[in-house]
Amino acid sequence: MKKIPPGWLMALLLTLCFTLATVFVPRATWWNEVPRAADWNKGQSAANNVFKLLLGEGRRLFANEMFDMADAYFHSGYYPSIFDQSVTEHDVADPAEGKTEDESSTSDDFLGPPPDWLAALDRQFVPNRHTHLSSGGPSGHVSEVDVQEILPWLKLATDMNPQMIDSYTVGVYWLRRLHKPEQARDFLFEGLHNNPGNSELLFDLGLLYDEDFHDASRARNTWLAALRCWQAQGERARTSVDGKRLYDNITMNLAHSAAIAGDWPQAAKYLEMAKQVSPYPDAIQKQIDEAEKRMAGQPGTSKP
Amino acid sequence: MNTIWALTGVVIKELYRRKDLYVLFVLTAVITLAAGSMEFFHDPNIVRYVKDLCMLLIWVSALLITITMAARQIPAERESRTIFPLLAKPVTRGQVILGKFLGCWLASGTALAVFYLFFAVITGSREHYWPVLDYFQAFLLQWIMLGIVTAMTLLGSIVFAAPSSTVTILFIVVAGILFLGRHLNTVALHNAEPLRSLIYTIYFIIPHLELFDVRERVVNDWGLVNWLDCGLAALYAAAYTGLFLLLTWLGFRRKSLT
């Protein structure tokens, strides 16, 4: 058989590489493309990313691990292992869920006193104190910007499981706290692209428009969309604790928005809706009374 | 002592003649640089995940280099029959063991230094600060740990038939200690007697290699470990290294070379 000259082989390989590149580059760009605002309600329910291509649906198994990694980074590595008998709360998610950033949570001292001299020595070589990246970190004087270190894990968690809503909401909370509203908005668009009509994400988007972009009208419209999507959910989702909390948040923000616009009848209507699910109905009743007083003071208005 | 140094020199030369170090270094560099080139939320200052990945690769590479290198030293000498002229120099069997150990340990230290230099350059260029002492301490502790691993592997190469079985068994043992070692006492407490005492005995017998793993501290900027604690850990490592070398010598002394 005639030997092919190396130059020809090289040319053939280069041609093959070029052909493959022209085929794969557009596909690879599409895998990692961030959806635009216009795309977020197109009904595509799954992210078409590189992890899906490599791992298939099995990638969802790793999403919780990625979320745990974000929490571990938030604690600068001081984190219980599977051998430590401890109920792990995700402190990284607490502020995003409206809870206070509690320094002494369940993961505070999961280690307990060292049982032997070897364990006591070992603890000198590993992170051994409960700290939060957002409040000083291990040294006590880490800037809050360092909390950005958790973001890659939250992004990976959403890549692994695009239906994991907590990863989006927690990521958006910290992006907003790091004064990155554009990135937070893009992340929410990505979440909505993968979870069309998700009322929690729509609520967060409204909050972002209201507080970071100071666009009250867009915020109100987004919250109205969130309310519609919430009402379109099944009975079980609406009566769950989280579902009620979300309804309370949406209606309260809509009421606040209407009150700022001077639309007191609408504000009272939303407050009445919030009262049905709120854990503080008396406080809301006071606000309703206040709204009705204002309504009565306005010429040409009637009680709703 | 000159005899031991001569043997040591041969082992170190072997490190850069073989391709293991270069392949593992290039692999570590490529994976780290690829991970570092990723940008999350348009923020170029996010760095800890790169540090984490690079440190993990350094640990894996260092263990690979050390175990494969130490496992083949004595079997290779026996297989190629160079052990006979070596022992006829005259060199005692104890000197062979010491020379091989020192050679492997220094060679793994050299390789580790190259990896840590790369790590420092990569993280420094992204973080714009250089905690040199922290990196030096991490390097030193890991190198001390590699001393125990080298001695363990030399013992394994005397006990097991072929270098491949030594490498496989040592990898399982070392990985087992690194992953489970520090949790064995917790596991023991959740078991009934006599299993509890058995697990606790294993816990106190095994060399706790995970003591020397300060990756979490380096990645999350926890600062330096107290040097006194490092000294205690070094004494602990010296005791185990000495014990394994003694056992290797005892085994090698009675071993037939034919």
C-alpha cells in the first residue's frame, strides 16, 4: 500500500478539525446561551446545557450537592459531613427566604467537644469555627464582596437541575446584595426560561424591578403576572406554607404599589387578599382601615 | 552516608527521566486554566473554586507520583537483577531502603514544589495577594505526609508480589484513610461492642494522613495553622515513617532476592 505523505495527513486532519468546528461551535454557543427577556415564557421547560448532553437526566442528582457546596463556601469550609449527626440548614438561603442571618444555627457547633487527643489535634488543621462569608468570614474582616465565591456553585446547581427554584432565588438575592442587578435579572430570565410562569421567580423579578431598577410600573405588571400564575397553580401548591407565604408577599407588594400610586381601593382589595393567608391578620386589618380612611377622604370613591 | 546519597541521586534522576511528572503537571495546568477561564456572572474575581480544584489536582497528582515511584523501586532492581551488583558494592540492605526512601521523598518534594509554584502563580494572578507562608505551610505538611506514604509504599513493595498490586492496594488504603480516617471515631460511637472497640483500635492504629490536609484552610483563607501543632504533626509523621521503614527493613532483610 502506498504511504500517504505526512503533509497530506496533516492537511486532512486540519480539514476535519475545521469541519467539526463549524458544526460544533454554533451548538456549543447555543448550549450556554443566556435566554433573553423575550424568551422567558416560551414554554421550554428544560435547560439545554452541556451537563444535559453529558449526564442526561442524571445530572439532577448532583444539583443538591452543588447547593450544599454553596452553603459550605458560605461557611468557609466549616460544614458537617455525612458522618456528623446534624440537621443541616442552608444558612446561605436564610436571608433570601426573609429569615434573619442567624450566626448560631444548627450547623453552629456540629462537632461538639473533641472525643480524643487525635480529634483535638485534627481540628487545628481544618476550619473549626462557625462563620459566614457575608459577615467577616474566618478572619472577621473579610469584605462582603467575598460572598461572590458561592455564586459558581449556585449557577452549577441550576445547570444541573434547571427546575431547582431555590438556587435561582438564593443566587438572585446575593447578586442583588452584591449590587449586580443586571446579572440578577439575567439569572431570573434564565430561571423563567426553564420554569415558565413560576410565580416565585416572577415575584423576585418584580422585587428586582421595584427596588433595584426603580421601575414601579414594570414591577407591578410582573407581580400581577406572578399573582395570575399563583392562582393558576394546583390546590396543593396554593395551600402549602410556602405557597401562602408567596401569596402574602405578592399581594402585600401589590397593595404597597397601589398605595404609592394613590389607588386606595385597589390597595384595600390586595390587603384583603393578603389578610386571608397572613399570619398577622390584625396588623393587615389596621392597614385596610387606614386605606379605607384614605379612600373616604378622596372625592368620588366608594368602598370596594 | 555517601552511599545513601548516591542511591538517592539515582531515584531523583529517575523522576525527571520518566514522563509521569510532566503528564500530570500538564493535566493539572490545563484543567486549572480551563476552570479559571470560566466566568460566572461576569465576575473575574471569583477564585475559590479554582483554588479548590487546583489543590485537589495537586493532591491527586502528588499521591500518584509518590506511590507509583516508590512501588517500583525495589521490584525493578530485583527484576533487572541490578540489586546484586548494588549489594556487592558493599551496600547494606538497610542503606538500600534508606536511599530509596530518601530519593522518593525528595523527588516527590521536588514535584510538589513545582505544583505549588504553579498554584501560587495562578491564584496570585487572580487574587492579587500572595499568602506565601500559608502556601509554604500547606506544602510542608503535604510533603511530610508524602513521607509516610513513601514508607508505606516501600513496605508494600516488599510484601506484595508485583508493583501493580502494591499501587492498587496503596491507593485504596490512602484514599480510605483520607476520606474516612477522621470519622472512624464517630462511626465507632454509633456501633455496639465489640465492633466499637475494633473500629476505635483501627482509628488509633492507622496513620492519620488527613491531619496534613489543610486544603480547606488554604482555599477559604483561614490563615496559618499554629506552628506548634505543625511540629506535633511532624513528630507523629516521623514516628509512623520510622515504623514503616523499620518494618520494610525487617522484611527486606529476610527476603530472598532470587
